[in-house]
Amino acid sequence: MDSKIMTALGDRVLALGPKPATDGPYKHFKLTRDADGVAWLLFDRAETSANTLSSDVMEEFDAVLAAIETERPAGLVIRSAKPSGFIAGADVNEFRGASDPDMVETRIRAAHAVVDHLEALRLPTVAVIHGFCLGGGLEVALACQTRIAIEGARFGFPEVMLGLHPGLGGTARFTALVNPTQSMTLMLTGRTIDARRARSLGLVDTVTQERHVHNAVKDALFGRLKRARPGLLTRAAGFGFVRGLLAKRMRSEAAKAASREHYPAPYALIDLWETHGGSKIAMLRAEQASFAKLMVTPTAQNLIRVFFLREQMKKAAGSGNAVKHVHVIGAGAMGGDIAAWCAGQGLRVSLADMKAEPIAGAVKRANELYGKIIRKPTDVRDALDRLIPDMDGEGVRNADLIIEAVPEKLELKQKVYAGIEPRMKPGAILATNTSSIPLQDLRTTLARPERLVGLHFFNPVSRLQLVEVVSHDGNDPQVLKEALAFVGAIDRLPLAVKSSPGFLVNRALTPYMLEAMVMLDEKTDQRLIDAAAEQFGMPMGPIELADQVGLDICLDVGDMLRTKFGDLLPPTPAWLREKVTKGELGRKSGKGFYVWKDGKAEKAQRPETGPRVTDQMIDRLVLPMSNVCVAALREGIVDNADAVDGAMIFGTGYAPFRGGPLNYARTRGVENVVSTLRALAERFGERFAPDPGWDNFK
């Protein structure tokens, strides 16, 4: 064992073969040889915490492979020296701003040559994979003869999230190895799978623990490991008619998720496989051209932009979260789900309410959520243990952060604060999940108003990543810093906003939803209104969204914003108040604009003949959102246009392939947006008047 060293990295001890010299010839790789004459190639990209494949990394990789060829070792083991995982994929920085498909194809061809070089080595090759193995990283692993996964490894092709499909040979090698209905599904959805699932699919040959790596490597190199073999359906897919049948089914599945016009990548992948899946050489070549063509589409470039918006918002959270115990007051839909999410992220959470039923309901929903998002039953149990029902509200005394999530009534919230403020620890933060009451009004009765912030979560908490971190002009800056770090620590994306009615997201969404009500008043079919928004690319139409949010909440937010912005907002129709009075509140009451069954809106098919979606309908719904975003920038509610786009995408699901409401306006052309808004204002009223902020918007 003395020639083998175990390298301790973080809490993970990696078996990395013989200790490499500190002054090796390579920048991103270390190459050693063990007593059996086996070469160990450790990938350790300089100055990064995760391995990614950039042009200079690929160039050096090729040089290393050439050196290995001349040295003729007994075998080759490829491993990552990073505790975070194997390879996280391509370096996305190199995709930004690509506009010439020929240039992209030239670069991709060069990268392909390196992976082909690895596959063609005339010696046994083994990839040992821990942690994340994604995209280009998985494509490198697929070019090795054997793949050994360490327990806990994750595999996937997330390229589709960037408007692309795999581009380093993965489309050909993966479908040749694994049943195409499963390999194609993984590439089409971007989902990740764990080591056990990868083993059952035949993507990896064995799963082992770190301490058994050396034995597993020997078994693989010296022919003792039984390798995964392509199954019957994989072989049958060599026939064009089989692929034709499967491809047809895949297209209809893809169409349920997204249209070809908005998201071309899944369809390009299906076309590629259907046409060339019978020949590996043809498919490898066609993959390069298809990938290059996708890379320069507006969809891919906007989704790459969204990838960086997320990174930017993560950075804004900062680090050094000091919150260990959260106390949530109000176990209703929002409060209960916020508590469940925080406990699922490893924090101790006490959940208080006046009644026992809401707390019991919140724990039941938490159990359902954990069943979906947490893999190990013991981890589910631990998360539920951290969620503590607290009828007496004793958790206030020890909590580092108190989140108030009681109904939107100023006096009620102030009464809650009067009861808890004297019992809080000196360093604790008081946060409100209000979506509509300005913090200036909430802080008036507080002894320490500088410790009050807004933490505005979005529904459903487990799916929407945004949290608005709301400040008022009397805040202690350190409190804001701590609040941002807390949001990052629970795996959410913070947006710093100054307190003003509706903050950013609700203020931008309200005109979208109220305009839909005005269209209903004009006797437009509600399904047509929803279809107009969906045709633009919104995840759901404004009428269905109003039902989801709750018509009572829409009405409250609309009324509150109208008191501040008056005729800049569409009027609230009288029949909407009547619906709310009758208790037709949308999804939560089973009936609103639609009838809801099992959490889904029942929609009859629209007739084949009759009115169709028009550009004007789409403009009436979406341009006011861009207009409000520009107003919020001009007023200094938010200080960064990119963060506004990120917030609308991660807080509302605003069409990601459009890159956000401000990016959409920039792409469409500010002059065009302003003149369209003016024309709408002349026809429908002053609420469409372009904001003065457009004059300085770039």
C-alpha cells in the first residue's frame, strides 16, 4: 500500500495513485505511474474549484495523450483531483456571444479530435468517477473503455438547459451504449441520475466505495470486471424504421414540454439521432454541425445568459451565513412551505401558529416535499426532525432569524412584532414575508427598526428560486448582508430591492394579470388570453396564474398598487370582487376562472375556427412588464438591469429563452418597444404610456 497514497481533500479522501511530482510539465494535469506500470492521469484544472473543459485544457489533454501513447503504460486511469467531482462539463464562458456557426464548428471539431484520440488509445482505459460528471465530462468518460463510479456520483447531460445538445460525441456514444429510449430521454430532459441508476442502465460498469478504488481499477484493467453491454433495443436502433417509430414518439413528448420555435435543441437532437443513429462516424460528424448551428441561435445565447445571471445572483448572496435556527410565525401556505424548505436545507426550524391544524398541514406537506427531493429515507427523517411544531412560540428566544408570514394586514403584523420583539436575541433578525406592505409602514412601532428586513419568497417555495431581500432607509447594512447570505445558504437566489409598493416582481406581474382581466371584460375567451402568453413563452397564461396565486391575493395586491400608481394600472373589474366574495378563489377553492382537479386546471380545447392569438394581444400582456422593470431601475428600486431579468426569470418563470423582460426589449429594439407602447396608449389608455426610463436605457 506504501506506493499508493490517499489524498485527503475536504471531507473526501480520494485514492489518486502514486504521489505526483510538484513540478510536473503540465498546468492542468498530473501524470504518474504505479508499481504495476499503470498510468494515473489526474485532472486538476488550475485556479478553479471544479474541472471544466476549456480550449486550453483540451489542447493540453491532447499533448498528455500523445505522451502516454509513446510511453505505452500497462493501462490508463483518468481521475479528477478535485473533491467537487469528475468534470462539470464544458467551460460555458467560451460559448458566450458566439455568432458564427463555422467558427464554432471548427473549435468543436478540434475538441472532438481529442476525445477520439482518447477512445483510440491502444491500451485499457478506465475513468474513475466521483461527484458530478456532467455534459462534456460524461463525454470524456464515455470515450474510456470502462467506467467505475464511486457511490454518490451524479451523471447527466444538462446541455438542453443551455439550448444545446451534447457536442463532444455524447449523442453517438451514449445512444450506442444505452437503450435509446433511456439515453435520449436523459439528453432531452437534462436530468441527472445517481451511480446505481447509471449502473442499471449500463452507463457505468461498476459502483464501488472510495476505499476499494485500487482493487476495482485492477479488476477493470486486467479483464476481471464484467463490462456493461448494449441491450437488444440498443442494437435494434441500428435499423432506420425502428428509430423512425421511436423518434415520432419522442417528438410528441418534446412538444408537450416546449415548442420547436422557442426551444430547437430537443428537436435537433431527435432529428440527428433519427437520421444518423445507424452510423457512429456519420453521427459524430453530424453532431458537430448541429451543435454549432444551435450555439448561435438566440435561444442558446439567451439561455447561456440566464446561466450567468444565476451565477451572478449566487455571488450576490455572499458567504458567511450565521443563521442556524429559524423561527417562522404563521403556518399557512407560505409560512409552512418556507419552514419546510429551510429545514430541508439543514437548518433548525421552529414553526408557530395560533392553531394546531395549519402546523399539522405544513408538516404533512413537508413530508411530501422531502419524499420528492431528498433521496435517502434517513435524510428525510432528519429533515422532519429539524422542523419543530411550536404552539407556544418559544422558538423566538433562540432563533437567529424570525420570519413572519401572517396575513397581509398591517395591524396584525404590528401586533405580532409587539409580542416577539422584546423576546428576541440581541443579534437576531426580524424578517417579514409581506408581498405588498411597505416596510416603512411596518417598522413604525418597532424599538429596533434597523433589524427589520423583507424576505419575500414566491409560491411554490420549493420551485421558484427567487427571494426578494427588501430594505428600508433605516436598515443596518450588516443585517442586509446577513439576510443575503442566509438566502444563498438555503439554495435560493437573492434580489436586493428597496421597499416600495409591490417591490419588483409583484409590481411587474400585476399589470400582466390585470390586463388579462380587462381582455376578459372585452369578451376575449380566457383560453385564448392564456394561449397568447404561452405563445410568447410564458410557463402559464395570466388567467391560470391568477387562479394559482389566488384571486383574493391578486385583488389585494391590485388594490394596494392602484392606491400608489393609479391609472398606470388597469382598472379592477367589479365582477372580480364578486368572485372573491363568493369564495371562488382559484386553485385553493377548486374553482376560479377554471375548475381545478388534482392541482390542474381543466381546459376544454379551443375551437378550430374562431379568434386566434394576435401580436397585439401578446404586446398588451408582456410589454407592460418590461415597462415596469425600466421604471423600477429609474426609481432605484433595483440597481442592476441584469438582476431584474434574473429576478423575473427565477421568480415568475418569465420565458427564459428570451433572457428576461429587459433583454427582450433590448433585442426587439427600444424604439420599437416605445412606439408600440405609445400606439397601445392611444388605443387603450394611459396605462401603456412608456416610462421616462426608456430614454436612458441601454
